[in-house]
Amino acid sequence: MKALIIGSGIGGMASAIRLAAMGLETHVFEQNAFYGGKINSKSLGGYRFDRGPSVFTEPHLVDELLSLSAISDIDFTYSKLPVSCCYFFDDGSRIVLPTGTSAVAKTLSDELGEDFKHVERRLKRLELNYKAVYAVFIQASLHRVRQWLNRNLLNAIYRIPFYGLFSSMNSINSRAFKNSKTTQIFNRFATYNGSDPSRSPGMFNIIAHLELNVGPFMPKGGMVSISNAIYKKAIELGVQFHFDSRIDEILYSEGMVKGVTAGRQMHECDIIVSNMDVHFTYEKLLPGLKGPQKALKQEKSTSAIVFYWGIRKSFDQLDVHNIFFSKDYEGEFNSIFLNKTLSDDPTVYIHISSKMEKEDAPEGCENWFVMVNAPIDTGQDWKIQKQRLRANVIRKLDKLLNEDVAALIEVEEDLDPLRMEKMYSGKNGSIYGNASNDILSSFYRHPNFAPSLKGLYFSGVTVHPGGGIPLALNSAEIVQRCVKKDFSID
Ligand SMILES: Cc1cc2nc3c(=O)[nH]c(=O)nc-3n(C[C@H](O)[C@H](O)[C@H](O)COP(=O)(O)OP(=O)(O)OC[C@H]3O[C@@H](n4cnc5c(N)ncnc54)[C@H](O)[C@@H]3O)c2cc1C
């Protein structure tokens, strides 16, 4: 049997590995000249930048993938970061938040006046919630009863009263904590799937568990090492990659996939896994097929503007992950989702891999990945938006770091929603497909298979179970389970 994967993002390459490990002839078609999708890297002057993701959690999912099938010596190592994030607030205060339940509770108690025991209990509750939903909602297809109907379901049902299903993340967090700064820290995790904390269901507070109780990790060599290791594994298993090869159409007849076209060439296959944004898969590759409208018509997730700055100075007060919060967090999300514009006081995230990976910047310098959540592209003039944003970001950083930041920028590049749509084929530049701004949003995510076309599957962050590297890896595992079942492969 022959499988064809559209796209070499992490979800696509993980699907390829899993299908090749099952003995299928597997081909990956990638429109770009490089693999990894959003997990790719760029060098500018003497600086190296990871262009997309920077926060790495659940590394065991990558280990598991690399240990599938053939024995290999793929070098993929990582270390746990002692500090989850360095937070800067508008009043000039700064909190260095460590990782680990007790350490986080102690810091929030010492610095923000929270009750130590209360924070510890909340964090433990998030851990239990996370573990309860994992086997039922994250590792399984919600659309195949046999996958989630297992003994873990009872525990997931038992914990329903603790999830906060009918409240937003913000309403739960603002009730749970005394200090609005603590609320802002916990609300921030809504952005990990491109959503608004005031509308995202309280259930998504479980994301905080991974970063606060467990802590983020940093791969040796930067985030791009994840793509490199997975690519090597795929090659080892005999997966064939075709770069600069955009798929233009999915061919089917009598309810079954038959192949694809790339340019003028047709490629036959039995199974297709689309790692392309699910909206564009229907719109561009299957114009004649009506996709599930409920799933496809949901509000889209955020996009982002990223500035890649080579900074000729080293900042002791910064860590690997840093957040400079806006004063009006709610207003900022209203700007993004309602007004489709950027706030003049944006929350700024700065990732500096050179804090760990010294060769990522010249000595005494730092590679700043400066990211601001942005609305999807609805025809805004991004040149003007970026100019204004750059000035606002610099003004904010100058104030909070007491430094003339613009004067320190040695090399520079940026990324905006329009470019993101072009480079990765994400609908309107959205990063995660649908936003999770609705109680039922998890149920409105597209399944990992096409309901009306046998042999077509989906992996990546635009489909179930959702946004982020760990979930994209889970989506590939679900695809594998579905293929095994549908084609009776042992
Ligand atoms: C700026 C930014 C920051 C992020 N930060 C984080 C983070 O800190 N942590 C985290 O876990 N996640 C983060 N994410 C999300 C992250 O990118 C995803 O978790 C993950 O990398 C997406 O993987 P994916 O499998 O969905 O595919 P993608 O990376 O979206 O790749 C899809 C691939 O399909 C290809 N493709 C599309 N259409 C076609 C076609 N017709 N033919 C051939 N190829 C095609 C594209 O070129 C692309 O290579 C971030 C994303 C961005 C943009």
C-alpha cells in the first residue's frame, strides 16, 4: 500500500514515520524547499533564529517517535529549563517564575501575595484534570467511539465538575487568585492555542500544568533540532521526501481517494494524510467536496507578528522565555478578535535561545525572537501595522529594560500573517486553525479523518486534538490508529 503525506510539518513527518513503520510505502510532498513546516531555522549575520515555535513541552512524545521501529542513533537531547518564564508588568515589576508545583506556588506567594497552599492545590488540580482528559480527549479520536470508550473515561467523567467547562479561563482565574498579575499569568496559556482567555473554556487551564508543574524543555541545538531529528528518523524508515512539490488537487472516485496532482504530475496512492491546514485542504485541493461546515466555519485562531532581532548586548534580567505584559489584557484580545487590529500596548514575548545555545549569537550578543499575537489577515496593510507595532514594542522595551533597544538591533527580519499564509498555507495566517473561543470548540475541531472520503486523513494543529507540538504529534498517532483500523493492518 502507498501513503502520501501533504506537508512536512511536525504532524506530517510524524504521520509519515508512523505509516512507514507499519510497512507502507510513504512519500511526503512539501511545497517548500525545507522540511519541518513552522519548525524551521534561519541565520542572519552571526545569529541563528528558530522561526516558529519556541516553547517545547512533552518531549517524551518526540522520544517515543524516534524509538519506533528500527534501532537508530539519532542524537536528540534536551534539558528542562529551571525558569518557565520571566514576566514583566506595566508597573515596572518583574517576576522570575521557576518550574515545579511548590516552587511556582512559593514564588506567587512571596511576590504576589497568593496563598501558597491554595496555589499548590490549584496546580495539582490542573495536573489531575490534564491526566484525566489526556487518554480520552487528546490521545483518541473524539469521532470514533471505540477509541475513547476505555477505562479512562470513568475518571474523565468523574472529574467533569473540576474542569470549569461552563466558565471562561479568565473568570475561573480571576476568582481563584487574589492578584490580577497571577490571573494574567494563568490567562496567558489561552494564547497557546491562539485563543482569548475571556472566551476560552476553563478546561484549557490545563495547559498551565505542562509549563508550571512540569516546565518547558529546550532541545540541544534549538527548536529546529526537533524537525532535524524527526526528518532523520523518517529517512531511516525509508520515507521519500519531495521538496518544492506543492500538491494542487486530491483525486478521488466513488468515495475513495485515488491520488494527487502536483503540477502536471499525477501520483496514485491508497492513503493520503493532509498536514496542510484543513480549511485549505478542502478549499484548494477538494473544491468539489463539501467539507464539514460546522468545523470549517468556526472563528480562526490568532496569527502573529514576529521580529527577529540580532541584539548587540546581553541582558542579565532576561531569560530564555520572557513576557512583557500589556496593561489591558482584555482590551488587547478585543483588538485582535473583534477589531482585527493590534493594540497600541501589546503583550510582547521574547525568546532568546542564545541564553542556552551560545553559538546562536556572537559573544556578548543575543538572538531575540520578538513575537506579538496578531489578528488573522483580513486585508490589513501589514506594512503599516508592522511599522506601528515595531515602534510600540520598542517604546515598551525601552521603558521596562531601561535601554535604547533600537540602537542595539544589528540584524533584522520579520514575519506577518500574510507571509505566514504564503509560507505555510495557514488560512488567513492563522496559526492553529480554529480558535478555542467556545465551550464546544474541542468538539468542532475537524476529525483526523475525512467523514466523506475513505483514505483521507488529517494531522497537524488545525485538526483534533488541537494546537502546539505535542498535540500535532498526538494527531499523527490518532491517524495511525484510524488507518490501522480502516485498512485492517496489524
Ligand atoms: C510564530 C509561531 C510560534 C509558535 N510557537 C509555538 C510554541 O512555542 N510551541 C508550540 O508547541 N507550538 C507553537 N507554534 C505552533 C507550531 O507551529 C505548531 O505547533 C507546529 O509546528 C505546527 O505543525 P503542523 O504539523 O500543524 O504543520 P505546519 O508546521 O503548519 O506545516 C504544514 C506544512 O504543510 C506544507 N504544505 C501546506 N500546503 C501544502 C501543499 N498544498 N502541498 C505541499 N505542502 C504543503 C507547508 O509548507 C508546511 O511545511 C507556533 C507557531 C508559530 C507560527
